[in-house]
Amino acid sequence: MSRLDLTPLFEPFHLKNITLNTRFIMPAMNRGWTVEVHGAHGYFIDQFFWPETNVRTDCYGGATVLERAGYTLEIVRAIRAAVGQA
């Protein structure tokens, strides 16, 4: 199996899908809910931060934690774009 065969597996995590999923945030906040992003202790987002679990060679991997934080930063930016800085 090549990397090209695996490409469809990573598609759900692409930025365009993050942006689509932020459409659920404002209705929740308008109903008084608090929206939090949980990415600690082995959860999906946390796995991007660690060199042992993030061995990617694309834009979401890298030698430094700043390079590996790209996916999380995209999530936060998409949420901020959906709700503002509040």
C-alpha cells in the first residue's frame, strides 16, 4: 500500500472539513453552551504534538513542536473565524 492509497484516509482531517464542522459551533453557543477543544492525553489532536506519534512528512509533521502544531492551529483559526475572538 502506498501513500497515495492512504490519501483518502486523511481527507476528513483536511482544513476544508474543519471549516465545515465549525458550522455547529455558533448554534451551540447561541443556546448557552460552552465550546471547548479537548486535545490532551493521547486524544487525536495531542498526537500531532509528539515526535513519537507524528511521523508525518507533510505540512502537519516536522522536527519542532511548532511545525507539528499546524493542525491544531488550523482548528483554532477555523473556530475563531466562526465565532470571533469572544
